[in-house]
Amino acid sequence: MCQIYASTEPARYDSEARSLRIQGCVTSLKLEKAFWSILEEMAVEAESSTPELINTLYTEVHQNFGEVRNFTSFLRTACTIYLARKDKPHPASELVSESIQATA
């Protein structure tokens, strides 16, 4: 079973630093390439660019908690939450599916 994970291509977990502007300040974030790919997917879904999505996430975390501790760890966690939610159907879609089956 561990081979599923251990055989991951190193290119997926190589780190990549990107410069972007968060709340008007230029900063650099270093994440593994796999997480950058997930953030790009999240941005497409949100109809924004990756830097815009990251800026929005930073702003919302700051609004919710008054500070942003370890933002790169937060981004990794947000990516895992996104993937977990993506694999599970939305409760509303289950209701629609059930009502279609009941009328068939």
C-alpha cells in the first residue's frame, strides 16, 4: 500500500516559490507544486486568478481570526478540504437525485 504514496514522482512535491501581492504588499509563498495545482483549480472554480483567490483567502482568514498564522500551512489545509469536499456530493444534489428517482 505504501507504494501508492512512495512512488509519487518527485516533481509533484518539489517546492516552488511564487511572488504575489497580498493586501497590497508583495510577498513570496513557497508551496509544493501539487498544492499550486490545486490552488489553480480552486481559482478556476471561483472564476478568479490564483493570486486573487489567495488574497481573498488571506483577507477572510484575517477577518475570521484577527490574524493569519502560518499562511502556507493554511493554504495546504484549504487544499485538502477542497479535495475532500470535491469527492463528496453536495447535500442539495442528493435531494435532487432522490426526487428524480422517486418520480421515475
